[in-house]
Amino acid sequence: MKNSNNRIRVAIQRKGRLQQASLDLLKNSRINLALREGELYCCSDNFPLDVLQVRDDDIPTLVAAGICDLGIVGTNVLQEKCLQQININKITILRYLGFADCRLSIAIPENISYQNIASLNQYRIATSYPNILREFSDKNNLAIDITTLAGSVEIAPRIGLADGICDLVATGATLKANQLQEVVTVFQSEAVLIKSASEISAEKAELILDFQYRMGGGL
Ligand code: PRT
Ligand code: ZN
């Protein structure tokens, strides 16, 4: 059901790298939330805003459908979902939030010498981001054989499942621990505040503006 009352509903990650910074953003916007352990839905008592805590992968879907008015998610997940299923014009990025910075990169075993992008032709690459990788492969006229894994992608070359991986990198420590070298950045990511392009009431549009003012930093 679309969120048609005059409270704004914000989807944030329930557990993981985006959760704390998302809650801090709301707190710093002076929005009280008395979240109890395990509670997935919480209504603020000092601003007409409700928070829904979900898997980050579900945030673009909920916002595109108008179930949530706003969401906080990484552009990596947003882009993957948009390429996969969601009509991109149903979601607007309201602002870049400057946290959860990372990059989606291709990495290959350290002991393989790398020349240039063309040497990735015919590579078998494991990733959790098949659509972003497919787009990169097509743009660069490569024939990459993509295997989709939900997690533990770094192990794929070692077990012979793939020649390389395409995964998120922040410090590079995980690649190093798995004897992999980063060779190409495919996508640069950070957390963003997204908004549903569904029709909303004038009152609700006003509330979203008010929320953005509370966040500070201008519109
Ligand atoms: O359960 P749910 O689906 O909600 O969470 P999740 O497990 O899918 O996501 P989570 O919490 O791991 O990450 C949420 C978001 O944080 C990602 O979608 C990115 O937008 C962002 N982010 C920022 C990262 C990283 N940095 C990051 N380093 N997400 C994952 N990583 C992982 C990466 O996959 C690899 O395993 O960390 C490892 C690499 O880190 P370094 O520092 O060793 O390079
Ligand atoms: Zn996820």
C-alpha cells in the first residue's frame, strides 16, 4: 500500500554498514526515534516521520513503488536495481550523503600480470553486481562471462569458479587478504538520499522540504 497519509516514511538499512550513519543523520536532523531492539518500524514523536528498517537491496524497490517516500542507500545498490528491474524515473536522488564511500572494482589474482582493459576479454568474473558489470563489459566491447554470487565473491578465483571478481572495495584489505589485485574501477559509490517520484500531497512535499532543511547543508 502506498504511503498516502501525511507522514513521511523513510527506508533505511536494518543492519550493516549504512545503518548507524543513517540513524545519525536522522538524529542530527533533530528527529526523535525511540527504536527498540528488533523493531522494524518506528514513528517519531516530534516530527511526522516514520522509519522502516529493511535489507538495503529492498530500499530502491520500496521507494520506486511509493511504499516509502524516502530512502538511504548506496548508489551501487541503486544502480544495480535500476538496471535490473526498476524504472529509474520513479526514483530521484535528493542528495549525496558523503558516507559509505566505496568502489566496485574488478580484481584478479596477484600473480597474473595485467596490461589493460582488453586483457579482460573472455574472462570469467564472479560478482554480486551482474547488471553493472554487464553494462561495463558492453561499453568496453568485452565478452565477459559473468557468474553471480550473493556473497564471499573473493573466494571465486581460488576455487576455480572464476578468473577474477568484481566486488566492492574500500580499504583494499579484503582483496589483499585473498591475494587479489585491483585492476579497474567499474563504479564509484556513496550513500544517497532518494525520493519516490510518485505523486504526493502538497503537505507531504512540504514535510520533505522541512526534513531537508533540518538536515542542513541547503537543498
Ligand atoms: O543485509 P543487507 O543486504 O542490508 O546488507 P549487505 O550485507 O548487502 O550490505 P553491507 O552492510 O555490507 O553494505 C551496505 C553498503 O555499504 C554497500 O551496499 C555499499 O554501498 C557500502 N559499503 C561501503 C560497503 C563497503 N564500503 C565495503 N567495504 N559494502 C561492502 N563492503 C565490503 C566488500 O563487499 C568487501 O567484502 O567490504 C569488503 C571490502 O572492504 P575493504 O575495506 O577490505 O576493501
Ligand atoms: Zn544488501
